[in-house]
Amino acid sequence: MTTLVNHRRTFARMLRRLVLPGVLLACLLASIPVAADDPVDVNTATAEELAAAMTGVGLKKAMAIVAYREENGPFASIDDLMQVRGIGPATVDSNRGRLLVMDPDADRPVPKSG
């Protein structure tokens, strides 16, 4: 009987040392936003999608992009993002590959400028 108790204690110790940290690490990694593989359309993306896709842009700036779009209409090009307060040329240039502007009439991306 003592051997069974010792095995249970050893098993419980092993769970605490190996499994629990592994589960916690997996949960932590799952909560980290990852940039989207496909470019995001700045005229249809939500603030959350923009924040996840763009480097140097958090949720607050992404919300400003969406607010600007809702007030002023769709963006004609990626460069138009510079009209949004807090978005400058460096931010636009570093995110060109992550963003696109779809041509609603042709259902294809508008050619990139810059």
C-alpha cells in the first residue's frame, strides 16, 4: 500500500512540474495576437483586425482608422491612411505588405502607390 501512495505522490509531482507549466505556456501562446498572413482590406477590416495585422498600430490607432473611414468614406489607397491622426509615412511604409485596398467595382486590389 505504501508503494501505491508513493507512486501517486510521484505522479502528482510530475504533473505539477511538467504538465501544468506546459498547459500554461500553451494558453499564453494562444493569447498572443499573430499578424495575418493575408493582407487586410483597410476598407472592410475591423479595428481588431487592423491592430492584429499592422505593426506599430494598437487598438486605439486602429479604432481611429475605422472612425476616419466611417466619417470620410473608403480609402482610395494605402497612402490615404496618412490622413488619420497618428498614422504617418513610416507606419504606412512598414505596413504596405500587410494592407490592401480592394476596388469594389472590379473585386481586385487597387494598384499600390509608393
